[in-house]
Amino acid sequence: MDPSAENVLFSTADPLVPGDTDGLQRDIYDARIGGGFPSAKVPAACEGDACRGPLTPAPGAPIAATAFQLAGGSVRPPTRPCPSVRILWHTLHGRTLEIVLRASDAGRVVLFGRGLRTTRRSVKAGARLTVAVMLSKGAAATTRVPRGRRLTISVAFQSVSGAKARTTTTIRLRS
């Protein structure tokens, strides 16, 4: 079978077409979607035995599609790798959280989480993207607590092909 699944190759010793006159040697046939041979035209005026065509032997038992296998094994459709997005590092500057990330494909990223203003950006394939995310007043106030505040950041990514990825990380904010 070819990659488009429109052609199937099989072999048989049975003559499947009138032109197969080599006896019992195995022949390879190509069965195609929408393929075939033009049918023989029957003369308009015929009577009696003249209307009957020549006798042909009945075809043998059908061969299973897996009986004839092309070199290389079965054919699989190509698959695209899943997209990915990674947070490389982050820094805090007052109420602004600067996040550096990398996406495997071109697409759109959305950064969100409790205490964060949702931020959307476009990203190029494999490029680093630096995003400034504003903290809410409450989240910014808790950075002054001696042990800081834990903040969960989620990054959703959708590539231009429509595939999606998501990552989440928890950071400790301290001023």
C-alpha cells in the first residue's frame, strides 16, 4: 500500500486480465481507487453463441492484503511532535514579574494565575520570549512578608497548527 492508501499492490498466479497469457507465473497487480480497465465493447448486432465472449477461468481465492508486504513494513502517516513551552527563569521588579520562556513552535502564549494579570503574547518558534506580568496589589503586598508568598503561574501555549501545551510552576516571591 502506498502512503496515500490509493494504491494496493498484490501478487497472484491467476490471470486476472485477458492480456495475462504467460501461464502460471506470478504477476504483480496494482489495485487503484477509481482504476480499472475499459470494458470490452459488445457488437451492437449479435445472435446466439456469437454474443458470448470467450470463456475465461474463474479467479482464484482472494489474497489477504497482508500477504504481500512492501519492503520497509507498514506505512504510518507522519506525526508532528507535540509542542512544548518552558519557563526558563523569572525575576521580580516591584509589582512586575518578568518571566522568560521558550516555546517549541510559533504561536500564542497566555500567562495567568491567582494574583497575576492575565497576559497574552505571540512567540516565534524556538525564540526566547520575555513577558512582564503585573501582580495584583494583594500579591505585591505579600512579597514584603519575611517568608514571601508562593505564587502559581500557568502558561498555556497554542501553536499556529492548533496543537496545545501547558505548563505550571510555583515560585516564591520575596522583595
